Amino acid sequence: MASILVVNGGSSSVKFAIFDSETLRRESSGRIEGIAGADRGGFAEDAVERLAEGIPVPLQALEGIGHRIVHGGADAAEHRRLTPAVMRGLREARPLDPTHLPFEIALIEEISRRAPEAPQFACFDSAFFRDLPRLARLLPIPRAYFDRGIRRLGFHGLSYMYLAAALRNAAGEAAADGRVILAHLGSGASLAALRGGRPLDTTMAFTPCAGLVMSTRPGDLDPGLLVHLVRTERMSAEDLDAFVNERCGLKGVSDTTSDMKELERRKDSDPRAAEAIALFGYQAAKGIGAFASVLGGLETLVFSGGIGERSAHVRSEICARLAFLGVALDEASNEAHAAVISGASSRVAVRVIPTDEELVMARIVRELRKEGR
């Protein structure tokens, strides 16, 4: 049986899944935690050793291996095979995403060392947004930077690929081609505005730090604040990177945790937890309202991601602020995490669709293999 492996590598954990390459049936999946050497350069060796032990197919026998690449730079507009030229581009792009990309590259290189004949593929998170309208791509900075590829790129694209297709299957062509906002709300959080099944805008920008409040990232932030921190606290580039990726968002506002479940447990006794949740919902609702203006209205709202799929409280908080758009929840359906949670009087269909980035990656690898790439 031919199999496809998909890998989603982080700085201290790796998620993976094996799919039958013909049917795309998921054969197995897992997560490797507590990888040794994450701070000492031994990350990839330990991760791949444990990955090879955890899958039922030898690495060298796989039909293809797909890697989620969060930030591949401005040239990451198409999913592609990981050739030496593509790898050179990824290495050059490392300063764009020091949180994810060095570890992703290390995993690819270690798999190549162990199984040099196994074809590997980059599944770029930003490829979904490659045809964003020009105004949605422009940053209000000197044009020379845009010409060098510094522009709004968008992320969570693998999730949005799945959600757009799943909405079409669940609600039909007319709904999927209408005015749609997809809300991927998890430890990373973003929105995407779609019409005609194509993205018109998204909240993340040149990096995944922009847009909505997230678990440890701030979302949109006054750039003057960062200048202030450099001047007053003598922050370096590395300090700023740690600040915006690790110390802000829900964790920063609550001063305790980035975990939404834990914040919800504490919200009645800890005003900081309640305020963090409220800020998350407020910013998400504000973003949805802004995207309704981009779309010229709103017909379908889809919640996904760990928070969007599992937190009835957060969904209710967001939707309560969207009554002016005609959003009305059926609270019983919302509490039950039903597929459709809008009420009979709602002018907007509100849905909950669990995402599946791994399945999308397997599809990408299968298609690239069929095309001979």
C-alpha cells in the first residue's frame, strides 16, 4: 500500500499523519512531545528518530512527505517539491520566521539524510492567498519594500483551503460562493473574507503576528510601541521577537495563561482572565464587521480552530456583537457545538466546521505526485 506522510513541525513538538495515497484515508496519526535538544541543536535527530518509530511505513518507502511551511517568504505562492533550489529559498527566508522555519528546515534535512530517495514537498500556508487583490496586499510603507516582496501574505491557508471545500460540500455552491467569513480561532487566530470562493482579505499580514489577539501574539499593534520599547528597555531584535511571539495576547492580558479553557475556568474569579476573553471576542467581532464591509455584507460565518470549534462562550460573545449584521445564535445548538448554530431568525448562517490541515496536505502531495513534480 502506497502511503503519504504529512508533518507539521514546531519548536518542541511534531504532529504527523499517514494517509493512503489513493483513497486519502487516514491510516494513523500522532504527536511527538518533549523532543530532546530543542535548545541544543539535536531537535531534528530526536524528532525524526521518534517519527520513524511511530509510523507503520519506512521513511524510504513513502510515496511522498508533505511539510507544513508557515512562512516561506513572498515567493511561497505555490506548493512545490523540495528541490535544492527551493531549500535555498527557505534558508534565505529564515529571518522572516525564526519561530517556525529553522525547525521545519531541520526536519526536512534530517529526513533527507535518512531517506534521500523519499520525495518531500512544501505545503505553504500563504499559498491560498496568492491572488489577494492588490489593495489587500499593500502595506502602507515605502514602495521599494513592496518591490522587495514585503507585503501582506496571509497565513492559515491550509486550514482555509479545507474550510472552503467543506463549506461547499455542506451548504452547497450558492452559499460557498456567497459572502463568507471564515474564522480560524486557535492558539493562532485569523479571519479570511471570501466571495466567489476566493479570498478577498485576511487579518494576518507579512507575518502571523498581525491581526487578531492570539494565545501569545498581540495581533495588530501600534508600531510606535515597539519603537518605545527599543528606546526605553533597550530591546534587541531577538527581544522584540520573543515579546510579540511569546509574551503578549491572552497570556499577556491575563498575566497567567494562554490557554482559553483555563481562562474560561477562571473568568468568574479572576477579572484578568475575564478581560482577556472579552478582548479576544471584541477584536474578532471587530474584524468580522470590517470584513463584512469588504464583502458588501455577510451571508455565512464559519467558526473553526481549537477555540472556534470548542468554545461556545467565545462564539456567543462574538456573535452577540454582530446582531447589527443580522447574526442570531440558537444558544442550545451553540452549547451543543452543532454544525449549524444560527437561529431561525438569523439573516446569517453561522456554522462550526472542524478543520483538517493534514488532509489538505495529503491532497497537495498526491496532486503534485500525479503531476510529476
